[in-house]
Amino acid sequence: MRRIPRRVVPLLPRLAAALALLTGAAALASADEAFITEQSGGGVSVVDLVARKTIAHIEIGGKPAGIAMSKDGATAFVTSTEGKFVTLIDAASRRISGRIDMPDTPLGVAADPAGRFLYVSGFYQPRIYKIDLETRVIIATAEVGASPSGVAVSPDGGLIVVADRDDDAVSILDSGSFRSIAKVKTGAHPFGVTIDAKGARVYTANVESNDISVIDLNTRALIGTVPVGKRPYVVALAGRRGFSSDQYAGTVSAFDLETLQPIGRVSVGEYPEGLQASADESVVYVVNWFSNDVQAIDPKTLKVTAKIEVGDGPRSFGLFLRETR
């Protein structure tokens, strides 16, 4: 075995320390970020999830609530319920890059994976709107069920799913023709809607029946129901588990995606709403409206591992995480 020269040995600890600093700096530079809509505060806070602190605040106005991120993480799309507009934010510079006026109160929002279109639910008319992101113009509308709330797009961009809250159903639309091709009954008052990474299943959080509806996207049929905490708002997926933010219970419920059986609950902040798993599914982040914070949950142990204070009335209804690597 070749020996290391003695004069080099003292350098090794220093070299390791330097590498550790470089690695740490790289981790911070490539950290995930959260864009938190603050309805009461009227803006969006940008949170560094590694440093665990707010690093920017962007004034939006109009009571921002819904949010979506472009697949490349370059743009955040924010709906303002009272202002009746969608704001485009350049995620890197933290600056507003555009604003699109809406004919109705916008709530749910989802971005086309290819980056060409944006889909926004109009809560009162009720309709869903298709926006061309190049021209920033509404190019199509489609009628859906009463009080459309959450919006999700399939991974291939071919289907759009809208939670029709007051119809206790979801509408499924073909993105090309922009026509409804199916309507599936769910629990009472579905609000958040989530499609899995394979484009196989849809999960809705039903605020009045305190459960999650599971729908097969291919057969367009309800295949299961999972009981969760009181007034579930959003569903997130991580590994083999699903999670719901339970507003009135102040918990996040976990369930098995294969058996659709409850696993447990973790106490979080007051009135949890926004919920999303990190890209590597190692952390689930929950946004707590009344306690003005974001909490990180280990999806395996169901333990809260971090708490980050943000502005007033955070909601982040939609996809709010950004990968910067």
C-alpha cells in the first residue's frame, strides 16, 4: 500500500474542511425555494428552504391565493382573487414580469408542462380559461361544474382536471380541443386536486366529507375513498404515501397509496392549506394560514423537522416549490 507523504497529511483536514464549505455553498446555491402567496398580506414571500428563511418579498395585491410554477422553475403564476388578475413572476430576479386580467375571480391555476399554456379556474361563472403564455391572452374557455377550484394537468399535458366544488365532482378536459370529456363524482366539496407522476390517478381533497377521493384517470372512475382529518384542503404525494392538509384539525394526514388506508397524522400549524412534496419526495411542506408559517415534515417518520415564519395569511393553493439546481 502506498504511503501518503508526511508533509501532505496536515493538509488533509484543511482540504476536507474546504470541500465541506464548498459543498455547503453549492447546496445553498442550489437550494429549493418556496413561493408563498399571502392573501392577507397581499404579496408573495420567497423562502430559502435550506437556509430556512424568507429571502425576498414581492408585492402583488388583490388578495393572492393560488399559485403554479413553470416546469423549468423560471416563472411563478399567482392568482389574485379580489384583483381578478394573474401575476407572472420571474423567479430568479423576484420581479413581476407580467399581469393578465381575468373576466372572473381566478383561483386554481396550473401550468402546461411544455410551457405553452396556463389554465385558470374562474370561480363564479363557472369556467376554466386557457391562456397562451407567449401572447399572454386568453385563447379558449370551457364551462365546467359549479365553483371550480383546484386545477391540475397530466404529466404529458394532454388532460386537465378541475375540482368542481359545489357539484361534488371533477371535470376532465382534453387540452387540445379544450372540451370536457368526462365528469366523475367525488366526495363533498372537492377543493384541491392532484395528479400522480405517472398520470394514472387523480386525488381530490373533499372539505365537507372529510375524505380523499381516488380516481383512475384512464377509466375515469372512482376507485377508492380515504378518511382523513377535518376539512382536507390539498393532497400531496411522496413515495408510497399520500398526504392531506386538514384545515380544521390542524394536522396533515398520511395514507398508503396502494391500500388507501390511513397511516397517521402529524400536528402542524393552525389552518394548514398549501401542501407539496419536494422533488425528491424527502420532505413534505405545509403552509399554515392562521399561524403564518411553513413547516417541513419527514414523510416517513411523520415528524415536523423545521418551521419557517412567513407573512400574513399564507395559502399557496397549488404548486409552490421551485427547484433551482
